[in-house]
Amino acid sequence: MAEPMTERPVVLIVEDEFLIRMATADAIRDVGFEVLEAADADRAIAILESRSDIRVVFTDIHMPGSMDGAKLAHAIKHRWPPVRIIATSGRLALGELDLPAGTVLFPKPYDPEQIAWTLSALTGS
């Protein structure tokens, strides 16, 4: 069943570390976004298939499951081209990643205020 759409820009956070996901979600909610959460790429794809209002996916690169964040980013650009992507990692050299054009990169640890500013810029909010 499809989720109801909201008037606030919707951000999907894909992060397998619960505490990081929770803290990031709280910071993004605090600046006025609606936040959806997924612990892996498979759940993120299911959420994207059920909602048409997601504007940005904020994904970790290193995650367990059928695909990592880089593969998820390519799947999103292929199936949902208007969705913007922010990728983050604390383990990899971000400049060496194979990511879709237009992906915004942040190393971990990141500043929640900078993420909020970037989300506002990407969504025009």
C-alpha cells in the first residue's frame, strides 16, 4: 500500500548503523524535512517503489546486503532520475567511487548543519 505524500520535502536515509541513522534523521527533521529510513538498499528500493514524493536519497556507501550505496545510487538514477543523491562514507576515498553524475559526496563524520544546507539547496526549500 502506498504511503501518503506530504507537503514537506521527503528525504530517504539509507544507513545500516542505527545510531548514525537516528541522529542524521533527527537533524534533518529539525530543519523541516520529512524523513524516511532504511537500513539497507533492498529496503530503500521498496520504499522508493511505494512513494513518488522522495526528493533526495542520503546513503552510506558501505552497507551489507545485496548492494552497497554506490550500486544503490546507480539503481536510483536508472529508475528514478529526478531523485537527487547524497553519498557518504568513512571508509572509502570518495573521489575514487563510481557514482552517477551529480551525486553529492560527504566524508564521515559529517556536519549535520552542512547536510541540512545541502538538502535545502538540492530541493529548493
